[in-house]
Amino acid sequence: MKFGLQFKATLENVTNVRPVGEDFRWFLKLKCVSCGEIPDKWQYISLMESTPLKGGRGSASMVQKCKLCSRENSIDILGDTITPYNMEDSETFKTMVQFECRGLEPVDFQPQAGFAAEGAESGTKFPEINLQEKDWTDYDEEAAESVGVYEVTHQFTKR
């Protein structure tokens, strides 16, 4: 089953908000579809990490056994689906990434460090954006204007 993580924010004078690098960590809460268990702690997956699936069925970003029902579940980041969030997307939901899930369902997402953006007019690079507080502000010297990403929210869609 594929799930899309849709990102929504209000952008001020920035565009191309995106996760950076193979080591970008997607922090998720994952539900076991089999028994409904949702662990309290955040778990992260990244493109750098790959675990082989049992029976030689390829690999996934994370393979784990459910603590309650012992079922082996997996989630894989579909790297070619990672899409930047642009100025024209501001205040609308847009799918930023898709996950291939077997036995798991993502139920929550926590953005953290590792995002980048550019000034909408100036092209000024902002390589170190942390969205954990759901808001980020800075100043674009080149354009002489404030920049920001505000009111970050998300939702998941089934594909």
C-alpha cells in the first residue's frame, strides 16, 4: 500500500522547500495494520538505510517486528517521489513524498531539521531549515525582505 505525505505551509518570499540529502530523516509514528498498535516514540527512516526483506523480496528503509503481534512490517521511502514545496503551493496540501508500506500505516509526521529553501525572487540559499516548531523565519539580505515557512501541517493519503 502506498501512502503520500502531504505537506502544507504558508510561504513568505521562499520557494523550493525540500528535504535535503539521502540522510534526511522522516520522523513518523507508525501503526501496525494487523493489531492497531501505535508505539509512543517517533521513529525515523532515511534513504541511506536499507534492510533486506525476508524471502529475498527486495529491501525497505525499515523492517520491524510489531511488539504486540510479532508481525514483520516494513516501510520504504520512494525516493523518486520526493517533491519540493514551492511558492505557488503555499497554503495548499501537496504530496512531498510517498512511502510503500507493508503491514504499517503512517499516522503522524514530525518535521525536524534538514530542510532547505531558496528566496523566491533572489534565489538566496537557505540550507539549514528546522521545521520542528512548525514555523521558521529568516532574512534575505539580497532581497532585503523577511522570509519564512509558517503553520506547517500535514496529512496522509492512501494511493
